Amino acid sequence: MTPKLTNNQIAWRAAQDITDGAYVNLGIGFPEKVAQYQPDGRQAIFHTENGILNFGQSPEPGSEDWDLINAGKKAVTLKPGAAFFHHADSFAMVRGGHLDVAILGAYEVAENGDLANWSTGPKGVPAVGGAMDLVHGAKRVAVITDHVTKSGAPKLVSRCSLPLTGVGCVTRVYTSLAVIDIEGGRFVLREKLRSISLEELQAVTGAELVVPGDIADLIVPEL
């Protein structure tokens, strides 16, 4: 089996593209890891839908204040200048275009930028939640995900088969094998692991990969 990036390494790579001072919302679960890997000299301002701006890392076990939680119900700390506000005000920030970046997980991403990151059914999520606001309120929407499902099916597809979270909203995908931009309704390959050939990568991608020229190596630290 071709080696692939861990979730921590995918999160690290996504963090490298967040600019200093950016207002960022991270999706519940896997995307929350991005906050751990901000480059030296850069500091994002993290926003959570339940009403905190500029929260910090998780507290040490046993020192949690359970009045301070993020949207995923995980305990957080506060940074100097942190602010609290009503849930409705939090979504006004999202819908008003005040977030620079939203980084979300995905079940499927289509080559036209459509995103499906929730699903009904026995193991599904009961509703789409705040993601539907984030994908159209943030100035840039990126996805972090394994390149394929647990069964080996492509997660990057020509058209989504699951209920959509947003239409034409994703601009970049960071996967366990590659970094791919969505431009002009196509998947444009930017970086890939040295250990996988273009042919192998295309075989596990459910739509054509556009190769614009020399492709950079996807290099991440051991984490």
C-alpha cells in the first residue's frame, strides 16, 4: 500500500497556508487539529460558532473550565483580547463575510467545488449545522481529508452523491496524498507525495486531475 500522510500531517500542511492575523473557523473534529500547527511568527484568530473569538489551546487535563468550550464541546483556553458573544452574533460574523478562512472535513468534494460533509442514515449527522453558513460566508473554504474512504473509494469525485453542504464553495483540498486546487470546475494538482506516481494518484481520484506543469513534492515533518 502506498504510504500516506497522517491526519496530523495533513493538518500541518493546511496550517502553513493560513496568513498571520487571519480570522479562521475550524470544523468540528479532524479540522480542529490545524490550530496546533501554526507556523512560527504567525498567529491566526480562531472563531467558534457558539460565540468565542481568539480562543487558545486545550487546557491541561484536569484544569478545564467547562463554561469555555468550542462548537465541538471541547474545552479551550482564552488568549488576551478574547471576546464572547451571542450565538446569533457569531453567525452574523459568518454570514457577513468576516471570516477569512473556513477549514472543514468532507465525505465528498466535487471537481466543481461542491462539498458534502454530512449524511443522513443510521450513522449520519442529524443536520448540516453551521457548515452551510461557513462554506458561503468565509472568504476561502478549504477541505482536509483522507484521499479515499475506508473502503478505498475516491472522496474527490466528478459529482457529489451525498447531500450537499454547499455549491461551488471549495477552493483547495489537502488530502493524505496531495494538495489540489479547484479552478474552473477542475481539480488542479499542486503537490503530491514523492512515493506516488501521477497514474496511481489519478487511479484513486474520481475525476480528471489537471497537471499544469511541474508538480511540487508534498513534504511534511514527522508528527
